[in-house]
Amino acid sequence: MKFFAKIKKKIKWFWIRKYGEPYRFEWLSESDTRGVSVGQELEVHHLTFHDMAWHACCFRLTKEVILNDLDADAIRIVGYLRWTGHCSGVTTFQPCKIETE
């Protein structure tokens, strides 16, 4: 049964990646204390055009949520590096879970 659940997750991820939109995550600032870190920091390479970091981070975290059952609903940016002379960069972010009272 575990095999079929894994296949179902991969099909869902393929469908979202090919035809859908990433899940919506709340963005937290470094000083925001609402989010509790979940899992390890993730890194994503992306173009540096308008809104591309947001889009790339949301897709990367959507993949982790679907395939690895990561319980995250927010993103905290940890670092950003733009490659000189290129229109690309690397964003490092921490998946977070916002605790509700």
C-alpha cells in the first residue's frame, strides 16, 4: 500500500508542476517570531526577474510538502545571492509552521 501512496504523490506533484500553481505560503520576515522552523533550510536557483524568487521558493516548498510530507505553511528567507553578470541567483529559505492559538 505504501508503494501506491508514493506513486500517487508523484503523480500529484507532476500535475501541479506541469499544469497547476504552487501552494500559497505566507512570507515571514527574519524578525517575525510567529513561525517555528520545520525541517532543514532549502535552496533554490532562479532568475532574478520580478517575482521569480517568490515563485521558485513556493514551487520548491510545494514539492517538499507533497513528496516528503513536510508540514509547512510559511517561508522565511535566510539568504540571497545574485550572480554577477547573470540574471540568476540563489535564495536560501527556511520552511516554517505558523502555530495557531
